[in-house]
Amino acid sequence: MPLFAKARSFLRNLFSSRGVDRDLDEEVRAHLDLLIEQNLRAGLPRAEAERAARLELGGIEQVKEQVRDQRLGSWLHSILSDCRYGLRQLRKNPGFTAAAVLTLALGIGANTVIFSVVSAVLLRPLPFPEPQKLVRVVSVRLRENAPDNASYPDFTDFRQQSHSFSQMAAFHTDRFTLTGHGEATHVQGAVVSADLFPLLGIRPFVGRAFLPEEDRPRAVTAVFSVILSHSLWRTRFGSDPAIVGKTIDLDNLSFVVVGVMPAGFQFPIQADPVDFWTTIAVDAVALPGEKPMTAQRGAHYLDVIARLKPEATPTQAQAELTTIVSALNQQYPENAPRTIWIVPELDQLVGSVRPALMLLLGAVGCVLLIACANLGNLLLSRGTSREKEIAVRGALGASRRRVIRQLLTENLLLAFLGGALGIALARWGIAPLVRLVPEDVPRLTDVHLDYTALLFTAALSLLTGVLFGLAPALQVSNGNFWESLRESGRGSSEGQRRTRLRSWLVAGDVAVATVLLVAAGLLIQSFLRLQRVELGYHPRGVLTFKVDLPFARYPVDHQPAFFQQSLARLNALPGVHSASAVLPLPLDGDDIDTVFAIEGQPLAEGHQPRTAYSWVEPAYFETLGINLKEGRDFTVRDDLNALPVVIVNETIARQYFPGQSPLGKRIRPQIGNGYQGAPMRQIVGVVADVRQRGLTSAPGPQVYVPRSQSPIGSMIFVVRTTVVPSSIADAARIEMQHVDPDLPIFRVKTLDQYFDQSVAQPHFLSVLLGIFAALAVLLAAVGIYGVISYSASQRTHEMGVRMALGADRRDVLLLVVGHGFRLALIGAAAGIIVSLLLTRFLSSLLYQVAPTDPFTFVAVLLLLGTVAFLACYIPARRATKVDPLVALRYE
């Protein structure tokens, strides 16, 4: 058998180590000396005696090989014998075997599932050459110390002036409408600088990469370059081998296909896969009278990735770029000052989810710890029943080392059986877990049970078998074989030591379960408070979908007619209460902010206030249920021919116009879109604060501008209904197709779904940690029950004496329950102390809940007390039913 031959070869090599060879040389030399001495006694000369002895031995190396094989065979035979005996012992005790294997399988299976996710998301290197050299260049707003994107002029300065990078590229993602190849559809695109693919070390599967000159600005009527993803090439273009050189239409612009990327390639790595890549020349196209994005130093919309030179370090690169940015801050004082962070690309990708996943890995490790402690208790209980067997083996000559090896072999068999069943449970559990993980967690498609997870499971099984089988094996094989043969089971010091070890294991179970319960309780409280956050609007009954107007087909003067016609059709649908449009939508993850100035309130240079900026259509506030506190809403008359107007939220009114009405005052948000520069806008209304950026972010300053006065083609329609919102989705799609059949709608969701998405990670953490905590409590209860049952059975004689001397059943009940409660109290106290030390690391995951929240700690103690009482009461109740006369005869 090839596998056995390989194992035998490995073991032979193992036995041919220097130390073993030294032993073999000594043995062979001793035998050779004996033969030489015999030949000398027979009268042979010295040289002939040595030659004859060597011939008789048949060669030193041959003898060493024979001795090696003999030792190896003996060792393998001994191991196989131990395994066969261990399997027989496990078959003889099916109840014990099933309990032990299932306990381990739950712990190992849960660990394997979580480790598979952690490995795929956090540990697996990025699928590019030398991924450790890839870093993200993060532009940071200095005043808020908040990470942001970079502008294209800043990016070109970074690339030209820095010397720590071999290459640097910029990119961002956007949605485009693909037409001319079947039904019009929205596709996800990445706008990148031409050197992105060489930087990543990836070449197209078909065709070529972008050329540097394809980054340069060109006219709207020009043809841009595009590289397709393998998936889009296969599904939309039928894997056409002649696709290179053909022209496709994206947002009514012409793109020539220059390549197709390999299957499985994705960049940027994100939840929504990228369907194609085009050059940054697309961003150089602008509306008439406006500067293109690539020419605006204040337009921070690009992510920047770079590859460090072999000799450069991230610290050196950051110091160099910080110097460059400081010079840019002085050169362009009108822009908010910035600094730079250099972040490894993998950390940039998964840094936000790392704390949550590491918390889960620690929690599931605690579950395994409890399972192993319970296994130790099971092994100690089983060892007690095998004392006579082990004593007999010792009396017949078996050494303590031999007994320990046999017991460890049985424990390893149990561990690997539990590991095998754990792998089966993990294969079943990975898919449901991935469905539970929030959609914004990157690299989820890479989660599977690979060889890394299998090696982890094998190592975990080996570790549990050795560590948690060693202590019971040492206890059982204590060497006092004759004392064990005489022991009646009710007073030996060894039995007392085993009972103490079992008690400490159970106290450890309770301590670990306490830590998990406290963490789960804090996260569940935080999640419940997030769900009760006041949003500032009413999400129920609102359907949303997005539309992108290609500016080549919808210039500024054509956009109002499209939105007016679309909203009229949507408002006419049965079951629709009102309809409007906005960008960005609250809680959708898109944040648009800008600086603003207030007429008559001069500010120091570089200290302009910032505000969130939203484009809205009339009736938006009515549709979302946002209270109009003062003034009026926008109307269709608020267009480019009317006075520029704005509506502000209560935060702006309170902070910048204290004690007075802001109506009639004028502010200038620094976004023009339709005017020559950003105009002063008159405040015509004040609305309630809205949770725009997230549930945990307090509402900040926010301005609302009529879309018709700040034209933008990408908007999210919001439709309030009196019926189930999803039931009118098809009707809304049909109405939009009547307006423009080549303009598909996408991202069709309800506002409730956006809310659920915003609490997805807290929900995921609270559910999983709650499951692990419940499992830990269950295992701890089983451990308490097992120890109390065992203790009660060992003290049957004592209880009989007590009851014979007048103790009633209530006293016996309190005695047994008190023992269990003491163990639970010791464990809970230790767990509370550890929780107070560790829960501060949960602060970043909690909302309006202190890591030392007294309610949570008290609730955990009450729950553990109840569980401990129930776990103790059943064996205690059984102990009170013992007949004193029978107990007095108990041996």
C-alpha cells in the first residue's frame, strides 16, 4: 500500500536520526567486539579476527538497518496493539463514547466553521504577487482625523513626487447602463488609472491591459477603452473569442473592448463584483460649463493603491507622503488640510470586520474549552470505574508510563473521532453561517472547508486529546496499584484528589460560561438599543430604487422632464401615497459632504464648517415622514431660473443661528452643478434631524438642495405605499420602462431592508455569541450535573449515616445542592473578574451600553444561579430517596 509505505519510510527516517544512529552504533560495536574476542580466543590473528567478525555480522550498515527495522516493527506493533485495545474499550462503553465524541464534535465543529471564515477573510493572502508589498494610501482630513478619498490632482502629485513606491494607481467604482446587447441592464464598473493591472501583477486573459495614453482626457464623442470581467464576457457576450476590438455602449458612451480578465479575478475586492474596468479618462468628461472631476483638487473621490519598492517600508513611505501633503496644504490653503495614512491593503480590506471575527473566534474557543473540561470529567469518571483493571495491569508488571500511553492512545482515538464528526458538522454549518454573515464582509465567496481548516481541525483534535487526556491519565495511573486493589471507594486520598480535580474543572466551566454570557448579554442589549434608535423618518412602507441618467442622453435641460414624468406615473399607481427622489438615501452607506459658508459670519481660513449634502425632489420630506419644523418644502418652480434655495436641518439652525429663525438667511454649500460656481442659497425651510450616516452616528449638519437647481442624473426614488412595498416593485419597473425603455432601475429595496442592513453586523454578533453562550451554559450545566451525581454516588454511605443519625431529607438536599452551588459560585466569581478585565475590548462594538453594565452582570448571575440549581437539584433529589439501611450497607 503506497500510503503505508510512505508512512514506514517516514518512520524509518525518523528512527535514523543522529541520536538513534548513535545507539545503534553502540549496539553493533558491542556485538562486533564480542565476536572479535571469540575469534581471538580461537587463536586467530587480530586482523583476521576482525575481518571474520565483520563478515559474520554481514556489514555494519546492514546490521543497523536490520536493528532499525526491528525497532520500527516493534514500535508500530505496539502502537497498533494500543489502538486495537483502545477501540475495544470504546466499543464496550458506547454511552461514554457517544457522549465524549459528541461533546468534542460540537466544540471542534464550531471552531472549524468560525476558523474557516477567519482564515478566508483575515488570514488568506490577497491573490496577487507579493501581496505584502501592496498598501493603501489613505487621505485623512486633519481636523476630524477622519479617513477620506483622494482627489485626482493629489494622486498625480503623490505619484510624481514620491520615491518609496514602484507603482501607484487610483480607482473608484460606479454603475453604468449597458445597452445594445439584449435588454438594457446595470453593470458595476471600476474606473482605474492605466497602471493598476501592472501594479497588481495581473495580465488579461484575452487582449491587453490599458496603455498610459488611455488615461488622458478625450471628448464625449471619442471612444474609451474597456476591459471586461470573465463573468460578463461569458454571460453577456457568449465568450466571444473575437470580442477584442468590438465596441459596446455604456451610459450612451462608446467603449472599445481591449481585453478580458482571467476567471475569478476581482479588484477592488468587494461585495458587488466588478463587471468591467475602464480608464480614468471617463472622469475627465464634464457637463458644459463645469470642471471635470479630474481637474478638481477638492473632489476627493478616488481610492489610491501602491506597491512599495523592495527596500521601502510603510513607515518610510508614510513619512515621505506626509511631507508631500504638508507642502500641498500650504500650496492650496483653500482646501481643508490633510495628512496621509499608509495601510496594508489586506488591513484596509478587512480591518473593519477583524474585531468582530476575532471576538467570535475567541468565543468559540471558550466553547471548546468547556467541552474539553467536560471530556476531562468524563475521563476521570471512567478512570474510576477502571481502577481495578489498571491496578491488575500494574500488579502484573505494566509500568506507569505504559499505562499512561495506553490511556492517551484511547483519548487520542476519542479526539480524532470527535474531530471527524466535527468536520462533518462543519461542512453542514458553513453555508448557514455564511448566509448569516453581513453582506458587506469581503471575501465571503472564498469561505470553504480547505486544507488549512482541515489541518486546524487535526491540530485541535490532537491538542485536545493530549492536554485534556493527560491529567486524567496521570490521576488514574497513580502507581498505587495495591492500594487500589484494596480500595473500597469511599475514603481513599486518590479518590478525593480526583473529586477535587473534577470540581475545579466544573468551576472553570462556569467561569468561561460567565464570560461568554456577559459578552453576549452586552451585545444583545446594544443590538436592542440600536433597533430603538430614533431615525427622524418612518421607514415602514417605503420602496426605493435607483436610476442613473446617462448625461450624454440626458443633458441638464432634459432631466427635469424625466423626473416629473416618472414621479407622476409612480404617484398614479394603486396603493402609492406619495413618491419623490433623493441622493444619498439615509443609511445606504453613501456619504456626500462639503464645506459651507454663512453670509455675514466670516470664518478663519481653513476652519469652514462641513455639512452633509443631499439632492431631493419635491415631496421628499412628506414621503419619508420627515417633520418640516419651519418654512416650506421645495416645489417644481425651484429650478435654475428661480432664486437658489436650501432647506437645513435642526442641527444647523441650532448651531449657527442660535436664538433666531434661520429662514431668509443665506449659506453657500460648495457644490454648484448648474451655476457658475456655488451660489449663495436662501434658507426656506428647517426639517427634523435624520440619521443619515448610520445608527451610531449622531445627526450632524445637513443641507437639502432641490435637484433641479443642482442637476445630477443619479437619484434614488422613494415611494411610500399603503400596501406591502415589494408588491408594487414590478409595477414601478414597468412605469419606468414607459418613460425610457433603455433605462433600467436597480437596487430595488425597501427602507426596512436598509435599516436591517445597518444593524446586520450587531445582529450577526449577538445571534452567534448568544448561541455560543447558550451552548456554554448547557455544557456547564452538564458538567455540574455530572460532578454532583458522581459526588452523591460516592457519598452514599455518608448520607446513610447522616439519615440514620436523624438528618431529614431536606438536610441532605441542602448538602448536595450546596456543594454544587459552591462550585458555581466560585466559577461565577472568577468569570465576573475576568469579564470586567476583558469586556472593555467590546467598547467599539457596543452602542449606549457600558462594558461594565450592572444589569447585564446581575442578569448573568441570576441565570447561572438558576441553571446551577436545576443541575444540582435532580441528583440531590435522587440522593434524598436513598434508603438509609441500603446506604449503610453500600460499598
